[in-house]
Amino acid sequence: MLIHPWDAALDAAEWRDWLAGTDRFGVLAVNNVDPASAPLVLPTHFTIGEGELLLHLARPNPVWPHLEAATQVRLAVVGDYAFIPGHWRAKAGGPDEDGVPTSYYASVQFVCRPIVVDDPAGKVSILESQLADLQPEGGHAPVAVDAPPYGRLLPGIRGVRLQILAVDAKFKYDDANPVDHRARVSDQLDHRDHALDRGAASQQRRRLGRVGDWKSHRTTP
């Protein structure tokens, strides 16, 4: 994805903190073994491990021959997005209709090397990590190869470990525009309060607090 300097994550902690506040749900994109056919795109929850992403998919999923053949795949997460009407972005003193609409969003994309896991103990390890991450309150039976309910369900899934090769993180919230412009749009988002508007406003204000005026920020040693 295109990342302008003013849209880039300020540091790795920024995208990690943002992901920690989401449900870790994204889309896994895998090249089709037939180059004339479209890539496969799979919506899925995932868990971030040490240098890798962990997930599992149903065994009947058609992705397996493509995933096994892949050297690299991409997993993308998008959130806190909102459509920004043109009249919100008109320059001060100019007519509203001269404003140009845009989209706000946060996105983190991982380029990974996939490893398919069929070993029952390996699948148990992945499920335990995912439950600890996504269901930290517990309330589930122990995950074991030889105990219900997970023992009898393990043959129906395959695990996937995605070794992280690169991370692209983007926070597109008009940071290149003046401070008063961004503050005004945040207020408009709160007032409209549709779908993820408040999340987008929160991200814009957070970035505003860290970046301030972009022209000054980029010249700061």
C-alpha cells in the first residue's frame, strides 16, 4: 500500500498498541497457483506471537494447495476508518464545494512466510495461544489432543504459523494538513457519529497530539 511520510507509523510501538486494541481480525491474501486466477483472500482472527502470527483454518478450506506453494503471503488489518466529505476539507475561506473528499483509516499489513502445521501437538499449541489472546477470561475446556471437545475437533483444522518478514503500517488521518483543519474534522466526526467515526476521530487526535504540525515535526532532530 502507498504510505506517505506523514501517514507512516511513528514507531513500532504505535502499530503494536493499535493492534492490541483490536480483535486481531484481518484478511490473509495468498497467491493462486494458477497465475491467471484471482488470489485467495481469507477473513480470519489471528494472534501475534514472537516474530510470527498464529491462526488456524478448517481442513476443507480450498486455500491449502495455494498456501503450501506460497513463499510469501500478506495478512492485512484495517480499522478506525471513515469517509471524509469534501466540504469538511475545504480550505479556510474557500467555498465548501472546493474541498476534496478522502478516506481515513489505520492499516497494518504483514508480509510473512507461511508454515502449515498438521502435528496435533502443534495445533494444540496454536489454539492455546489464540484462546489466551482472544479469550483471556478463560471459560473453555483444556485444549488437549486426547480430551474432548478439542481432541475430536483437531483433525478438522490445520494450523498456520506465519513468520513475519516485514510490517507496513499506515495511519491516514490528514497529518500533512494544518492543526486547526485536523481538529475541525475530528469534531465533525464526533458530531456525525456514524459507524467507526469516533474511532477515527480518536486516532486523529492521538496522532495530532504526537505529531502536531507536520512541517515542524519532520524538521525536528
